Amino acid sequence: MLRSMKCRKLDLETIKLIGQKFNVDAVIFGHLEVSEIKPSVKVFTVSESLHAKANVEALLSAKMLETGYGATLWTNTTSGKTSVANINLMKDGSMSLGISDPREKYGKLVPKLVYANTTDFRSQYEVRKVK
């Protein structure tokens, strides 16, 4: 978007230009941070087993700015993680192993983050008992 408007950063002038060019009153933008693969190992002495897994994490921050003056109208941040690999080794010699493609896992995690992040824009109702 910035390149198409020949702008270098998302500042007040750019926000105003976007509002004028696309005839919109507000702009929503966000930033997605993804982690490297994070390993975790647990040894259980009672069951004499070893459990290891690897997770990826993501953080989505979003903000809505008004295009006339650049005022912040809304902001939200959500995070999530998902497993990309796990292995379980038991005393009796049995084991289980699961491995996934991290890119595929990120691809499934991002829409969930977007959905959770934008809950404020969907209809909701609450039932309360009145005494």
C-alpha cells in the first residue's frame, strides 16, 4: 500500500492520503510477529517418561486510525501458539512422534489470531438474569 502511494512510512500525511484516495473514514493496519521454533522438554520421574515438543508463537497487533486527524479509534493485540513437533518416550520402549511444517502451522494460526483480534467488530449478546 505504501509503495503504491509512493510513501515511505505510515504517518499522518499518509493516513490522510489513504482516506482521500479511497474515500474511507478509517484505516486498520497491523503488525504480525512470529517466533522461531521454541523447544520444550519435560521428564517425568513417576511415569519414567520423556515428553518433548516444539512450538511456534505469533503476536498480532492491530490499530484503527481515523483518516481526518489520525486519531486512534481502536487497538487490540492477540497472541497464540501451536505445536510443530512432539515426541513421547515411555519406559516400556514405546514412543510417539509428530512433526508438522511450521509454515503450514503459521498459515493456520494467523486467521485464528485475526478472528480473535477483531471480535469487537462482530455482534455479541449477553444473557443476564434479573432478580
